[in-house]
Amino acid sequence: MRLRRRTLHFLATVLAGIAVLVVNTASWLYVHQPETPDELLK
């Protein structure tokens, strides 16, 4: 039971980290990160 709880906690932590990366990066490729249009910044 304790191992299952630790595994689920680890999995949730990894998934949360991936979610933060997806939200924070405009593109998965760091070479191509387009500028945000001015209309979206208003």
C-alpha cells in the first residue's frame, strides 16, 4: 500500500512538471518561439 502511494505521488509530480513545461513554453522546439501578436497582449 505504501509503495503504491509513493508511486502515485511520483507520477502526479512528474505529470505536474510536464504540464508546467507545456504551459510555459510557446513551442517545444526552443529554436522556434514565435513572438506573441500585440492583439493578444491587450
